[in-house]
Amino acid sequence: MQKIIVFLLFCTVALTWGTTWLSMRIAVETIPPLFATGMRFMFAAPFLMIISYVCKKNIIFPKGQRLFQFVIAVFYFAIPFTMMIYSEIYVTSGLAAVIFSTMPVVVLIFSALFLREKVSLRQITGLSISIISLICIFISEVNNKTGDIWKGVIALVFALVCHAIIYTQCKKRDCSVSVITFNTLPCFFAGMMLLVFGYFVEKPNVELFSLTSVLAILYLGAFAGVFGILCYFELQKKSGAFRASLVFLVFPLIALSLEKYIYGDMLSFSSIFLVIFLIVGVFFTITPGDNSIKNNQ
């Protein structure tokens, strides 16, 4: 029974994360990125508050970490999630998913730099393969497509760096709050800030919002932003961090397949070939080896 639950959780997370990127592409078609991300968080916040009430979880961080809770709202939620949806103005949802699948690689880099964590030779190999593959994919896509792809790639890399820094700071500060506490108030604060900021900066015209875009944001907030995250952390508890991290190898393939089916867009043949190496690199990165190197600086 335990194996069936783990399998179902894994499939749920992979499908949720795989469809997230397509939903962001649909959302940004008629809704500007700042306002769209604010709507996403405001859709998610009530569900998180209800869950925190039912589960009797405190939504405020412990004393000494409450300023950090605001930092999380800005640098884990508001800025990076806006950068993600902004990127899809310039890159396809499939390419965005492929780039974001390197999250374990970026986290490994920052963990080694700031936390002095041990890094195995296998992880270094995976890191090198992933970075080289990603650079080659970017070059291939720039050569095969027109437009400002580089803007989308920079936005995604910035989002990855923000998430990795917050992740390492959480570990450094021993911020061991529950996943519900971690998400609830920061999500609400980020949503409020982005809606206000987006209203004055982007001046969105609600009459131009398509029903499809609004439903896509509702899906991102209420389902992917709540159910998907809770399922991922439950998967980590039941199967361990390594097996849960394998979802990073699967969701880009789902995103690529959906985009091909719905929009007819596809990465170039050379990029698809390189994605295989990228996935192998990420796999090596999330797989600790026996021979480790520790940064003693």
C-alpha cells in the first residue's frame, strides 16, 4: 500500500509541475506578469489559510525569524515567480521547464559555496554535464528561433538563483517550520504586493483578460500552488529526498509533450538530444556518491 501511495504522489507532482509551465504560458497571453502572479498567490492564500487552521499550524514564523519570513515573501515568492511567468513571453513553456529542472544543480552550487556542504565527484560530474548541456541548448535555440529568447532565459536563471539562495539560507538559519507555515503568509504578502505594484506599473485592463487565462491562474494558485507543493513534501516524507527529486527528471518531459500537442511547438532536434544529457546530469547531481570533496575555505 505504501508503494502505491508513493507512486500516486510521484505521478501527481510530476503532472502538476509539468502542466504548471503550460498554464503560465496561457495566463500571460492576456494578463501582464506582475498582476498575473499576484492573482496566482491571492487564489492560493485562502486555501493555505484554511489548511493551516484545520491542521492547527501557526502561520507566523518563530521569534527571531519573522523578518526572514518577509524576505521569503519577496525573494522566494514575489520576484522569482514573476520572473518565471515573465520568461514565457519570450521562451516556450517546454524550454522554461527544461531550464527550471536544473534547480538541484543550482542548489548544489549554492550549498557548496555558502554552507560548505560536501560534494561528491559524481555530483560535480553531473553539475558539469548539466551546465554544458544547458548552455548548448540555449545556443541551439537562439540559432533556430527568432525573438529575445535571452530575456526569458535570464529571467529563469534569476528565479533559480533566488530560490537556491533562500533554500540555503533556510538551512543556515535552521528554519524548520512546516511547509504550511512556510507558504501561507509569504504567499499572501507576495500576492498583495504584486497586485498593488502590478496595478500601478502595468495598468492591467480587466476587460482584456480571457477566461482561459483566468482559469489558468486559478489552476496555478489553487491547485499547483497548494496541492502540488503539499504532495511534493508528502512525497519527500514517504520516499526520501532522493526519490522525490527524481520528479525533476520527469516534469520537463511532460511540459515538452503538452506544448507539442497543444501549440505544436517543439525544441530543435539538437536541443532534444541535449535534453537527454541534461537529465543525466541532473540525475548525477541528486545522487550522492561515496567519494566526497568538502570546501574547507
